[in-house]
Amino acid sequence: MPIDNNGGHLAQSAMTKTMTASECKAKFLDVLDQVGSKGERIIVTRDGKPIAEIIPFVERPDSIIGALKGAVTMMGDIEEPTGEAWEAVGHCRSRRSS
């Protein structure tokens, strides 16, 4: 699940729905099921104005250390030269010698 820098909220979710506060109150357990199982976001309104948003819970690690373990795959040997010259190196050398 993608997350953004907004407190771990979903950056993209399956769908966003809007419902009135009275409808949300009457169907609250169903609303929780929609949010939890389908990843839907619910905007709750009162008098036509948004007052709350119900979003899926995103489990966060207790510590930042090791939080991305297994998220990165290393392809090849990162210590061996590739045999390709970098264009930036050539530009830096030519500018210094001018």
C-alpha cells in the first residue's frame, strides 16, 4: 500500500466516498468494514461541509531502523566499475582545465 508523508495516510486508495454524519452514524459498522477490507476512504459531511475523514489504518513500524528491510533489491555488484564513462566526469574535467 502506498503511503505518503501525511502521517502514514494512504496516498491512493481504492475509492473515496462521501456520506452525511447521520448516514455514517446509522451505518457505522458497515462503514468500518468498507474502510478496513476494501481500503475505501469515507468523507463525512454535516450541512454539506466535510467534517471528518475515515481512512484505512496503516501499520507503522515501532522504529525507523530496519523499517525498509526487504524493500530494496540489489541488482549486481555495486562495488565493481561498470566500464562506462560518466558524462558528468568529462564535463567537470573540461571546465576545470579551461
